[in-house]
Amino acid sequence: MRERRATVKKTYNLPPVLLSRAKRILKAKTETETIVRSLEEIAFMDEVERAVRATGGRLPKFDPLR
């Protein structure tokens, strides 16, 4: 279960087709969930990109599973 965070009320003008598509892709129940999950995904992508840059674009060597 996701942790509950403080929220703020905002009003946005969003393309309905894009919102519907994102909602379907994410299998979200509400438009708010769609927007929050989309923002979380962008934040995660940023973390991954920063981690890759910090390693010089190379992943560490892993031992193969035996």
C-alpha cells in the first residue's frame, strides 16, 4: 500500500485523450491517480538517469548466476 502524502489542490487543462491513454496504460482508477503515478514515474526515470551518469554510463560488472 502506498504511503499517504500531503496533497495540494490544483487545476490543470489537460488533453483528455492523453489523460485517458495514460489512465489506461497505468490501469489507474482515477484521473488523480493517473497524474500522481505519472509524476512518480518521471521522478524515478530521473533517479535512474542520474545513477547511470554517476557511473559514467556503465553498469557494474555482475557475477553470473551459477
